[in-house]
Amino acid sequence: MHFFYDAVTRIENHAITRWKQSGKKVVGYTCSYVPPEIFHAAGILPVRLRGIETDGMEIGDAYFGPFICSFPKCLLQQAGKGEFSFLDGVLIIPGCDAMRRLDECWRKAGEDHQGIVPTWFEYFDVPHKSEVHGMNWFVQEIRNLIERIERQFGVSVTGTALRESIREYNRGRRLLKTVETLRAEKNVRVSGTDVFSATIAGTVLPREEYTRQLEKWLEDLSGRDPLEGEKKRLMVIGSIADEIDLFQLIENGTDAVVVAENLCFGVRYEGNEIPVNGDPILSLARHYLETSVCPRMFGKYKQRLALLREKIERAGVEGVILQNIRFCDLHGSENGLFQRDLEAEGIPCLRLEREYGPLKETGRIKLRIDAFLEQIA
Amino acid sequence: MTIVAGCDVGSLTSKVVIMKSGRIVGSAIIKSRPKPKESAEVVMQAALDTAGLNMDDIARCTGTGYGREKISFVRDIRSEISCHGKGARWLLPSVRTIIDIGGQDCKAMKVDGDGRVIHFVANDKCASGTGRFLEVMAGVLGISIEELGMFSTGSNAPVTLASTCTVWAQADVIKFINSGVPFADIGAGINGAMAKRVAILANTVKPEGDILMTGGVAKNTGVVNTLEKLLGRKIKKTRKADPQMAGAIGAALFSMEKLKNIPGGGE
């Protein structure tokens, strides 16, 4: 577990440093709608950008202003501080309006902070609907992205290479599905913190190395004893979250275990394998646009609620923590709907509004979590 | 007879309640010190003195409040939300909705017939609507928090505090003082601003049944009266004990419950 923990608690982990030292390229991206298989097929390490280790907001606030989600602000803060200097390229995605604005704020900040905008600084559009028109658009976006990667990095992304990358990512998906099965067991033997670390690690590690480590960890897990003591089984959903300490806050020193989550850094869609037959670009487009049901997608609330119900049922969830980063319109409003519908079914819910990452108020959050756990006793 | 205690170390005040056979036999309240451990020890000793007991007489003690994890002599810890629910139920058995205004936060909760919290919300934005807000404003006026509470009754034209930010509201209050506005009108405006913030939270839980306020601000009649008007409902009064002690009472009751679950531990 230490391997995953070390990999996800630093922006530039050892694996990234080693990758760079071998002369290979690294590209950062900002959203779960990007198929990392494309970069993998190009021999480039895709790293999902994270705002951990932020210790101030003098750059982020200066360009974004105060009334906006703190996640993109933390990304900009870290970019402005040069913490992403290991990147050879950045891909910005309009996951939400705040993340869309990261594109222009980062470019603007680059006028004042020299060298923070890599030469390859690109935008990857994602439609809000997955029906025919949106799907065609997304397929075209992927083709266009591949062309831009090939041009900038002097590589060729062939259909064969893409299929091989899909196979490699599918291996990880299968392993994560097994992890999901294990954590849903009645006598759970793995903490939510460990599972979350292992899942996030998949977004910041070279894939082959990740798959290998995941296999080793699963071997270790299968022989492990159940966690000690009676546990309250929780699910965590809502805004973007990649902070291990949020899960530690929930689990450490309490009788809670996170047995399920629905977060875009977590195991939201893992287990859905991508077909390796047929046109790989079409397969990638379908997987990332159709099965990724986060609230940025129009008209999919019922599908999202059904997914939560399925996870609650499967993992025996006793309470749901619905967290959202302050000013997160998408999750802030959807959490209200989820709370209404889940509580109507007798599932206790706790809504938590917070800041992102190191900026979150731990004392205040801890009080609410403790009270919630006592409530569902 | 088994004697139990509850220790509530809050951000502004620390409280201890000692109970025997379901009755309060000793209690104390002090201003919290920088270190929660020290606050707990000092207030516990003060409460023991009022009861004529010593620490060895306490069979079990539960800690609550922001400093709950730092109290050296407690066997159990509970969140203040659960403790206020339990304590309010003891103060007023018919209570179903509780508004607790603490030093640095404000909570509204609904409880069942046993005082068990079934739903709660807490302020997420800032310090307005908390005891700290009143403390800052009383400081600007150079009066005590208790005096501030009395001001509303003597006011015919309460001022409006435009900002909910404590610091900016403080600037407004200074401006009103400099303009010669009567203290009663400023005080009533402060209490009204506080009540409006709390009403937002209270309405979020959709109050039902009898409502009780706990925490120090429950003793501020200006806030309570304005809140009643805003909610369109009466807020029940209790003479059974100081509502500021509700958290410590709840903690003591949890200690008693724990003992009862241990064979030979209860009364």
C-alpha cells in the first residue's frame, strides 16, 4: 500500500521522475473524460492534474477571483509555483465551467509567471450529451486530439497501438472490479482510504507499473483478515476529490469504513471494459462519453441515481456522505436531489460543503462526520 | 448511587455537569483556555467543588465539544450534536427541534422521542450566526453579551446590518456608534441580524413539534424573540437547567447509558 500512498500524496511522484529521467514525455490532463489510452499508445505518460500540496492561494485567487471552486484554483496555484514544470504538455477539458476557465486563467497567468504554460497547451472539448450528434462530435474531437499529439510529439498513434493500450487499461479495470467486490464483503478487509489511494494511483502512474502493483496488492488483500471491530459502512459521492486525507478524516479514529464511492477520481466506471474489437476510437468515445455519468451530462440524473442505488445495495451501505466543494454548481445542486431521493428510501445522508484539498476545514468537517456516524448507529 | 459527568469543552466556554439519579448535583462553566485539556481539568474541578465530590466519585464521564479529544479524564467522546439532542430532550421531553448556537458554529437538528438526532444541519459559510458574532459586537459596544440581549426590548428603530460578514458588520456598528445611533437600536439590529442567519438554518431542517434553543445565545432574549417572529413559532423556555449546559447534560446522560449497558454498572 505504501507504493500507492507515496504515488498519490505528491504531485511529482518517483515514477514520474523516473519516466522523465528516461527521456520520455509527460502530459497532464484535467478530467475523467479524457481517454488516457491515447497518450499511452503514443508512448507518453498521461498524468491527471491534482491540486494537492497547495499551501496558499495568492496566484489562484488572483486570476479566478474568490467565488469559484477551489480545485481549479489549486491547479493554477501549483502551475504558477512551477510545480507542474515536469509536464511537456497540458490538456484542459471543460468538465464544468470552472474547469473551462482554467484554460484562459492559466494562459493569462502565463503572461505574468514565465514558463508556466507548456508549448503544447491544448483544449479538448467534451459534449454534454452522448446522443448521435454529441457522439459524432466527440469522436471527431478524439481524432483531432490524436493528430495534435502526433504533430507535437512526432509520434504515430496507430489502431494497433490503441487496441493494445485498451487491453492494458482493461487489465487494470478488471483488477479494480475485483477490489470493488472485496470492499463490498460483509466482513470488509480493506479500508476506503487504501482503495481510494489505489484508484487515484491509476491516474498518475505508468500503466504497466500500476497494473503490476495492483496485482501484487490484490494478492496481499485476498489473504488479509477483516478490519477489526464493528464498522459503519459509508459511501462517499459528490465533487471532485483526490485527497487521501478526506478519507482518513472519515475513517481514522472512527468506526466507519468507506465501502463504496462515486467520485471521478475513484472507481466510478471501473469494471466497464472497453471492447478491443472494431474501431478503437469509436470504442473509446462510447466508453468515455456514454458510461461516464457525472452531473455535467444532461438528462442522466435517473441513470446516476440508479448507479448509486446499485452501489448502496451491493456494498450494504448504511449512510451516504454527499460532499461538494464550495461553489460547485453541478454537485452542489445534484447532492440536494440525491439527498431527497435517498432519504425517502430510508438511507441516511450527510451533506458536506467544503473547500478543496489542503484548504478544507478539518475540525468543522470532523464534527459533522462524527455526528453523522452517531446518527446512523 | 452512581454518579456520572459530562464535560463540554467548547470554543468559547467549557462546561461540566455532574448527575446522580438523573438529577444535576454539580455544574460549572468557565471561559475556555487555549488548551482544551486545561479547560477540562479546571472546569471539572470547579464542578466537583459545587457538588462536594472528588474525581474518584465519578463513575464515568463523557467528553464533547471541539476539545473533546483532548480531555484526559473521559472514558467516551460524543459529538456535541448528539449531546445537545440528548440534553435538550432532558430539559424539555416534548422537544423535537433544537437550535444550538455555540461559540463558533450554529446547528439546527431534529430529534426523536429519545433525543436521538435524526437530522441536522450546521452553518457552513462563516462565523455569522454564532456566539462569536455576538461576542465581537458586544466588544465593539463595550458591553457584556448579557446586556446586548436586553437591548432589543428598548428599541423602536433597530438598525439594519447589511453584511453577514462579522468583520464588515463590525465596521457598520462602528459607523452607527459614530453617527450617534442609540445603543438600543444598534443592539437590536445586531440581535436581529443574528436571528436572521439562524432562521435560515432552522428553516432548512423544517422545524416540527416543540422547539428549544440551547447554547449560550439561548439566554439572549433579543435573538430568541426575533427568531420566534421569523420562524412564526414559539420557542419553548426551560427552567430545569441553564440551556448553555445542554451539551454537558447530554454527555452526562450518555455516560449513564453506557454504565447501564455494563452488567452491574448502572443504578
